[in-house]
Amino acid sequence: MAAPFGGSPTLAECIACLEELGCKITELSGDLVSEDGVFRVRYALNPANGKFVVLSDHADNDRLTPWVIGNIERRLKLITGFPSI
């Protein structure tokens, strides 16, 4: 999914940032197959508070919208520094 937001990170960049912030990224076996394609199913866990978010609807090179970044930040209770809503 392309997004018209120039400063938005890709999913891979977001995952790297989450790891730097101390989150643990786990990839589940199998793939999510949808009409938009086949996606890896991963989740990010913030060990500081036990909060997690599923990362499954985007390919690694997809740019994430500020809304998606905001959702990840709210779910994990942290700030990535990327544009978010």
C-alpha cells in the first residue's frame, strides 16, 4: 500500500526502530494470505509493560501512514519519533 506521506517510514524501518526502543519482534510460522497479497505475520512486544501489537497487513517495503504509526505507538505505549496521528 503506497502512502502519500513523504516522511513516513517503511514497515522494516519501523520494526528496526521498535527493536532499538527495546521491543521484541516475533515472527509467527505461516503467512497471512489476503486479496492484497501474502504477508508475514509478526508481533511486537514491549517487555517494559507487556503491551503488544500485531504487524501483519503490510509488506516490509510498504510506507506506513501516520495513523498506523500512531496506532502502533498507542498499543505499545511508546513514542517512535515518526510522524503519527
